[in-house]
Amino acid sequence: MKDFDTICAISTPQGVGALTVIRVSGKEVFEISSRLFKNVGNFKVLPPNFVKQFDVFEGEMMIDQTMVVKFAAPKSYTGEDVVEITCHGSKYIQKKIIELLLQNGARLAQAGEFSMRAFLNGKLDLPQAEAVADLIDSQSEAAHKLAINQLKGTFSARIKSLRAQFVELAALMALELDFSDEEVEFADRTQLRTLLHTLKGEVAQLTESFKLGHVLKTGIPVAIIGKPNVGKSTLLNCLLKDERAIVSHIPGTTRDTVEDNFTINGTNFRFIDTAGIRLTNDEIETFGIERTFKAIDKADIILYMVDISDTSLEEVEKELLFLENEIDFIHKKLIIVANKIDQLNELPKHFTEWCDYDIVFASAKRNVNIEEIRDLLTQHIDQHNIEDTTLLTNARHYDIMLRIEAEIKQIESAFTKNLPTDLIVIHINSILNLLGEITGEITTDEILSGVFGRFCIGK
């Protein structure tokens, strides 16, 4: 365990509430904390993991009645001796207790310093520490599940397994290198290529999973597109259950993208209401349409709206053909929303019997079949069992995996060119170092400050 000084910070959100938790950690934490209490003897004999009431005093003046718990190293979050003081939520009380701790030898913790100590003391590896921040930031059930998976060590186990396989590859290459003078080949190069191909597939699978993992964490982008005045803004308001976008009968009202988040069945979606796609001489509206195509490019799901009361099947087919030429739909889900059915006596048969895409006949104005749209949105995610899948969610990990893929390409090229073993080993060692950066086995101050700097103070 590292030998650190004693730090303190408020671990609950800033502001006034019923209760506040103040966390203190370090080698002198029990001695420093005891100076705040009148009944010091009771505090010193208080066993770990028991909660007891103690009165905090400044001289003879009582500050607050608090509940206190001691955690003895190494059985604590940081791996050090820890004291947690639960006081009343008054800003004055919070301030006084922190002042007393500072006066008695503690110092204020930096952002993420408790979690950094947990990592340095071997209580968490780096991906688990990063998962703590993700868990705090999680705004949906899906994001919460991903963070819990990583906190349990699922992702770390996958990386360690991958690293062990690269170590095996390195060992085989090292044996070949050691006995190169005797012209002994311990591993058939074909065998090594097969092992590398397997590893390449695992790395590619993890790298590719970032797309899904990242959007589940930050919100799945859904673009609502179509001609002007087909009801896009009305649908956005309907899905969000809020008057978020301006609704008007005048075509071209939406001249820029309008975004908002909404959680459906535990998954967060980022809805983007776009400017209507049409030919126009209006400079501002043209700029909005350009942004529409950028939004479509970033979206995972596209809600393509048509006014079924005023659009023929031939027109829809023509528009779809145009969109398919402009947009790569291979990795996107397209849902057609045939809107304004409230203006029809019956649904046109040629529409109901046509289309390879999912189609919903709806009335955004009358809130008809909107739940069907929500169901289709969640079905797109339900096909991925995120509880049993290792997904890449962290941009730092993703960047490292891309660099590993580049090193694998170098190794493949070296095999093809039959380059010397020592040159190949350099790239394998580079991959081992990169995997070590993910787990924290190889760290620099820059990596640690980047990871823990985004934590809140008190965590």
C-alpha cells in the first residue's frame, strides 16, 4: 500500500440537503478525525464498519451531531484507513467540519484522488476506476449496465486474456530468435499467422463494439427527416412529451437541427429534428438542410416521415431512392413514419402492401401509434444483450485498440515479407505495452491525470 498523506472532501453533491457525507482517507485519518469529537475514547475503540453517533465540537462549541464509520486498511474503498462523517446538510456545518479537518492536519482532496488511491493501492484496475466515473454519470439503465459490467471486471478480464495470448505469441517468437543461430524454428510461421489471425479477430470485435457501446453510454442518435411540413417537429414533441420544437403550418419553419434526449425502456435516445429536405433559394434554410445530412450521417436510426395524405407511393419510392444514393444505410436502421392518417378515411392499400422497411402509420398531431414507433426504437437495441457482452465504451480504450490494430497490420506485413523475427517482436512488445496502458499495468502521470481528472472531488 502506498504511503500517502491524509485527504478530505465532501462526497455528496454540493448544495443544501438533508445530509452530507465527508470522506477522509490516509495514514493519520483516525488521529486527525478523533480531534473533532468530545468522546474521543469512544471513537478510538470504535471497531471498523460500525456506525456510531459522535458530536463534533470546535473548542466548547458544538457544531453538529454526526454519524461516523471507520474503515480499516486495506478493507476500504481507497485501501487506506478511512473515516466517513455523515453530518446535516447545512453549508455552514459542511464548511466548519472541513475547516476542522484541515486545521488538524488533513488537506483537501483533488478531483478523483480517492479513486486514484484505490487504483494505486490495488483495489481497482484502471478500467474499473474509469467505470466508477461512468457509473456516476450514467443517465439510463443501459449506461448503468455497461458501467456495472466494467466495474465488475468483465472488460478487464477480456483484456487480460487478450494480453496472455499476445504474450504466448511473443514467447514463441522469442524462442525462434534465441535459437536463430542454430537455424532451429520452434514455431511454424503458418501456425503463428493462424494465432495472429485469431487475435486480430478479437481485437477487431472489441474495436467495432465501440460504436454500440459509445451510443448506449451517451444516447442513441435518432434523426427525424423528411420534406418540409410533414410533421417532423410535431413528432419530436410527441416522442419527448414536451413542446420542444416550434410547430407551424408554414413549410421550412425548422431551419436548424433541434436536439433533445429521452429515455425509452431504460435506453437513452438523442432525437434530432432536422430541417425539411427540399430545393430552396433561402440561404439560411439551405444551411439547415446541409446540417440535416450531417445529422443523418451521425444517426444510428432514421425516422423518415412522409405526409401520407398528400404523397403518392411513386413519390415516396423516388425520395427513398434519392436517400439511398446519398446515405449509407448498411449500418443504420430506417423506419418510415407515414404521418397524418387522421386526414384519411382509410389507409391506401398500395402503402400497406409495400416496403422492405419498417413502416408505422401514425398521426403525430393526434398521438396515434406513437407507442409503435417507440417499440421499434427499442427493438433495435434489444437485439444486443449488453449484460452478457463486453462492449468498448471508453474513448481512451478505443484509441488504444486502433493503435493495436495498426501494430497487427505491421506484423502481418512482416510475415508476408518474411522479415527477421526481432523486427516482428518489436511490434508484439508494442501491443503488450498498449494493452498494459488499458489495464494500468503501464501508466504515466499524463494517463492518470487524464483518467482521474474528470472525476468529481470527493470520489
